[in-house]
Amino acid sequence: MNYIVTFFSHFGAIRFKKEWEKAGHPAILMPVPRNLSSSCGTCVRCSVPPLNTPSDEMEQIVKITAEGYQTLYRADNS
């Protein structure tokens, strides 16, 4: 399974990638797909979703499916 995590800042994406790899999970920095909105344009693709560790810097976590993207987490910015 593959997941995409979007962030409010480029710094948040880079920091998450480093921390996620340090925890033993492979992660790739990449541009955010056009179908997903993002404040910074950089996302992290990973095979393990960080559902238990959302941070203030995360905008959303989506699962990549054959039909498209399934949102698993979205920050509440109200």
C-alpha cells in the first residue's frame, strides 16, 4: 500500500521525511499530485501511514487506490 502525506510547509515535509526514515520507514519527497491540494507543493510518499503521529505541519494523509485517493486524515483549520 502507498500513502501520500501533504504539508503546510516545505520544511515540514523535509523534517517528516528525515524522521520517518530514521524510524525505519522508507519515504520519498516528491511534488504534490495535481488532484491533491497543498500549501507548499511538496509531499512525502511512504508505504506506512503515519496515522498515530500526525503533526501540526501535516495537511493531509491519503491512501493511493486504483480509484484515486482516499483521505485518511485532514487537518482541521477552522
